[in-house]
Amino acid sequence: MMQESGKLQKPILIAGAGRNKLKDDAADKASEKAIQAAIDGARGKIRNIAIDPVDVWLAADKAEERLEALKIPVSDRTGAVVYMKPEGPSAKSYKYPQNTIEAQIERKRDGWVVTHVGRAIVWPKQDRTEKLMLTPAQRDIAVERGADTRGLWVQEPKAPKPQPQRAPDQGIGIGG
């Protein structure tokens, strides 16, 4: 189900988050099982500090509320990304980094999906990380509508795909 980089081969729909406010318990349970399977696949021997499906749901709901507060229309919310990583160990005597699980969710047309679950390192007393990253177009919409955009992260614009070039010695003509 997962590749080495932590990027999921197929995104997992987070039922009940964002626009897909399903009242179906079967969809919620299937979504929870799929998210938990992705986390377990990345977890390995990590037991202490990890993300669980509830954290993913809460992050998606908070991000949706934040997009609404930024006055971004539902049709323009596609592409927003939330990155999350749990806090580090709380003991001051613990002097080494610890392995944990990080996750990334992305807003699609139908709702939020989990796109990445992988290992990460946290240091003692490191705060929990949860960043909402907007596309440049979403940021422009929020600024245009007068929303407070301080503290927002904006994604880098995607570079165009390089077009294949014809080699100089490949002329078109008769014969060869």
C-alpha cells in the first residue's frame, strides 16, 4: 500500500471531514481502517509517539474551518495541504531524537484525503507541528477578500513539465 518515500500509492478519503459529511458509519469505519493501516505500515517498531486516525480527522476539520474563515469559496479550496507531526518527548532528561510518524492530507474536490504517511524525527520538547499550506491562488483570494493571512504558509508554484526536445540530428526527410 505504501512506497518507500511514505507517499501513498492511492490517497485515502477521510470520510466525514470537509464537504463529505457522511452519516454512514460504514464509510467512517472503512476510512478509519484504511488510515490506521497506512499508519501501521509506516510505524514499524514505533510505539510511543504517533498519529492516529482521530488526529487526522481533527486536522481536516480544523483546516476546513480555517479555509472558511479565510473566506475561500468551496470551489477554490482544492489543493490546500495540511502537514502534521506530533510533539517530541516531554522528559528533559531524554537527550536524543525519537522516531515518529508524520502525515499529510490534501483537499480534493470531494473532501480531504491522506496523501502521505511516513517516518520522521522529533527532538525532546519539540512542539506539535500542524501547518495549513495554501496554493498561491487561494492566498490571493483570501487577501482580496480582506481575510487575515498572517502566519499562513503558501506552497511553491508548480513548475511546468519539461517538453521533450528533438535531437538536432533527427531531421525529417526522405531516406536515411
